[in-house]
Amino acid sequence: MKRSVFPNRWLPYALVAPQIVITVVFFFWPAFDSLRLSLYRASPFGDRLIYVGLTNFQRLFQDDASRRSVLTSFVFSFAVTFVGLALALLLASLANARIRGLTLYRSLLLWPYGIAPAIAGIIWLFVFHPSYGILPWLLSFVTAYRFNWFLEGWVAMMLLIVAAVWKQFGYNLAFYWRGCRRSRPRCWRRPAWTAPAPSGASSRSRSRCCRR
């Protein structure tokens, strides 16, 4: 592998400096300032700050709505991470199979990650909306139950998990797929259409090979 050598020792730092400045100004500074403000209480007119210490945190953890919000965030994060990574690992092993149209198959699996979040939100709005969505319209033919995520919290949670997994699926798949091809010699180093599958190897065994 060819090693890149910069002509000037300060050039790498100059290239990284803008990103560091942006991260500090727009992420670390607001985060630490929010932490500082959490120790104060603003006056009714907002003209002065009154130091209250950890009182705001005590009120936060004693509030039932705050605890439910934290629990909901943990459930959402765990479900998206577990389902997204497990599904990506499964399909990454299948993406190395010898099938026709493999290039198109991989492109269809990777393209959701290239969609802007705002566009992805509009797409899922037309799929899930209870009034004009495609999914509620299709479900109306098989069940009388109305899946209205405006009224049912668990329905809204499931739809958000599905949308989040779909959006990040291509990103997870790309890493798993490349890891499968480079991890070990028996993990399909050669292109899938030229590499023979081991005798009697199933999709489950190939997936286990990728995880090692």
C-alpha cells in the first residue's frame, strides 16, 4: 500500500483545523453552555439568572413524563440498533451469493442511505399517513383496525423504528459487506460471481463466517 506523504508537516493540521473549529463552535460550546445554564433558573422576565444547583435535575428525574421519555428513547435506540445491524449482517452475507443481477441487487440495498433525511421523511409520510398513506389503504382491505399513529403510541414507535432502520440500512450493509470480503480468505475475497461457495454451505454458515 502506497503511503501518502505531505510536503509540509503543518498541512495535515491545516486541513483538519476547519472541521475541529466547526465541531467546537457548534457542538462542544453549546453543549457545555447548556450544562452551565441547567444549574440556573431564569427570572420571569429573563433579565437575570438565579443559581439553583441541582434542583432542576431533581425536578427532572421526579417527573413521570421525563422518565417515560427517557425509557422511550432507550427502547427506540435499542430496537433500531439491534434490528438494523442484524438485518444488515444477514443481507450482507446474501449480497455475496452467486445470483443474477447482483449489481442491481446491491445498488437497491445501498441507495436508501443516499437519500436526504428530509426526502426520506416525505416518502414515509406518504406511506404511513392515516388519511392518504399507502400502507393504511392496503391494510383496510384485510382488517377493520385503523393503524392511526396520531392516536396510538405503539404504532408510532413501530413506524419510526421501521423508517430509521430503512434509512441507515445501506450504511450498515456497506461496512458488513466489505468486512465479509476482507476478514478471512474463506469469506468470499473474490467477486461473488467467480468465487465458488463451499460444498454444502448454507446462508447461515456464510453469515457465521462473516461474523468471525
